[in-house]
Amino acid sequence: MSSIGLIIVEKRELKELPQNWVPIPLGPRPLVQNLVEKSLSQNEHLALEMSIEGEEESADPRTISVSGVWGVEEMLVIKSICSQLGARFYDAESGEFLDLNTI
């Protein structure tokens, strides 16, 4: 079964996202695009898709939507991207941030 989540920057130690929450940029668009493309191309066998927020929404992307199966290998890719962007992973199904340090 496929799951959905978001890679976002959130520095506060929130467990859940407040209703009035507004995302901040992950970084310059070329950096984010290159990181996602590289991560996915090196791991083509994984059940993972990523979609970067469009330029019409924000010049520099604030979110990366992730869908797939949260297996160990998939979570390692998500963890790597989050680490490189100083971001966190929000699991939309559980409504909570996942602790990627346990992976």
C-alpha cells in the first residue's frame, strides 16, 4: 500500500503541523532538483516518487511531496535528502513527523 509524505523545513520540535503552518524554502530550486534527481536515479528500483513544489507556487521550493512504500531502502533515501537539506519528513497518514534517526 502506498503512503504519502512531505519533505519540509521545520526547525521547531513539533510533533504535528499546526493548521496555520506555512512552509519555508528548502533551498535554491537547482540544488533541490539536482538532489532529488540524483537520489532517485541512483535508486531506480525503489517504490518511491517525488514531486518538487512548482515555480508557480514558490520561486524556491518549500516542499517535496513523496509517495511510495516506506521500506528501509526508501526511508534511507528520504533520510539522505532530509539530511542534505536540513529538512524533516512529515508522514501525512500518521499526521506526524517521522524520526529518521531511528533508521
